[in-house]
Amino acid sequence: MVMTRRRFMQATAALAVSAPADRMLAAQKSIGLILAPSNLGLRSLRAGHEPGTWQAPETLMNAGLANALGARNVLRLQRPTYLADAQAGTRIRNGRTIRAFSMQLADAVGGVLREGGFPLVIGGDCSILLGGMYGLRRSGGRGLVHVDGHSDFSQLTGNDAGRLGAAAGMDLALASGRGEALLTDWPDVGALARDEDIIQIGDRESENDRGEIAGSRIAQITVQRALAEGIPAVVAAAVEKLRARDIERAWLHVDLDVLDENVMAAVDSPGSPGLNFEQLAELVRGLCASGRIAGADFAIYDPDVDPGLRYAKPIVQCIARGVGAMGG
């Protein structure tokens, strides 16, 4: 479903009428901060190189993330081992390690949810979405709001023989059950999300034809339309979609490459147009305030391509403005 101007306005009106009910759903929760130092889903740019996203969690912690969020509980997952070469039985780089790490992450997310908290996962690359979603599904939640400057809907085909896929470019496809069973068929839940329960926000490459998502039943709001209509309208449309699907506990995935490259370029695939920090914070804040987001992850910041770490504090401030209100 492409969000037209008319649908945006209808959704905005619906949200205005029912806003008090949604505000009753929203409540302060203790934020359980989970650090997921993974770079497993990214390609190596050259021999011996490892993508630097694994450093992001500690870099942001050093920039004051826990204090900015008022997070009292911090869990640090051990950094998984990155392999540039293929693993047996999978065409996805680090596929077996991603599955194992996702299981660990799901346990951590489930633990926070069982205690009535709000799990906030800081990565890491976009493959952390899988562990977060799996933890949510095992805890009885469902639904995904996918905020990303790309659709991340790539899929390996027969023409890709001999090429390793990168999970960070196919995380939405994998989450919706498209791809190898290794990363699409999860114990007790199968696929992590149905198309009808997914909203993709921010893809800058499919304004006219919906790109790779064409033909699916995933709802999509491009970044061009978000900028044209405004963040309140985007929030209204997304929340209305969750309400229409009777989704009360969804997962929120944020790839920081949804930011315009002129605002923040320390990601693997920077681009333009995109949001600024305040717009992203407003989007996250509005979604969380609906009471229909049970947990979230932020991914893809790479300190290796951020000389002087000048983006660390703005990212911390953005996350805190967006998610901080969830903390009690």
C-alpha cells in the first residue's frame, strides 16, 4: 500500500479523534539497554577489513547514551566473530553466526519484556532486527515499523551463484520470510512478520515504483513523501495502520542511514534526500507515544568513518529525544 496524500489526511484525522485512547496505551517503562556489537550483516570492503559498526554501542555509551536515556539496566552482548568467507550451508555472509547471535539477542529482548520494560537495542548492523523481532514474537508481540533509507528487501536469486549475500541489505526481506530458512524460519513462530503487519518508512529509492517492495502487501511511505507531508502525518498513518491491524506491541527498527548524508554520513550507504536529527527524533517519539511500540533497535552508525566521532553526541541526543520518554 502506497501512502497517498488522501490516505495521509484521512489517517491524520483518525489519529486526532482517537489520540486520547492511544495516550492511555502509552506508559513509562524502564528502558532495558541492550548493546549488540555486530557487524555480521555487512560486506567487507577490502581484504582484512571489518565494518566498524560493531564499535557503535560503546562509542555511543561513551558519548553519554545511558545517562541521556536514564537507563539503569545495561546488558552487553559479546561481539560475534566476523568472517569474510562463506560458511557451510548458507549463501549469506556469516549466516550461521547471525542466527546464533539473533537467538542470544532474542533472549535478552524477551527478558526485558517479561519484566515489563522497554528493550532498546543499540547496534551494530541491520541484521540485529532479526533478534529483536524474534524476541518480540516469542513474547506475544507482532508487527514491524521499519525506518530505513533503503527498503532492505534484496533477495538472492539463481543469478547470484557464487556471491555471498549481505543480511544488512536484506533484513526486511528476511523478517518477512523471504530467503534462506536459516534466517526466515524461527522456532515456534516461523516468519517474523506478515507483510500486512509491516510498515516501511524512509526508502529514498522507490518514490515512483516502490522498487523491490512492489507486489508485496507491505505498506510504504517514502522519505520524499514524509518530507512533503510532514512527520506528524507519517506518524498518524503508521499508527492508524497498526490500529487497523489490531497491533498493540510492534517492533521499531531504525537504520540511521534514513538521515540525509548532509546531516550524518557515518553509515555504510549514505544518501539524500533524508531526514534531519530533529525529524527522526520526532518520528520515533510519535511512534513510541502511541503505546503500540514494545521495543526498538538503532543500527548502522560506523565510528570508523566518523573522524573525531563528531556524530556520536547528536545520535545520542536523537535517540534520547525519541525514546527517552519511555523511561520511568
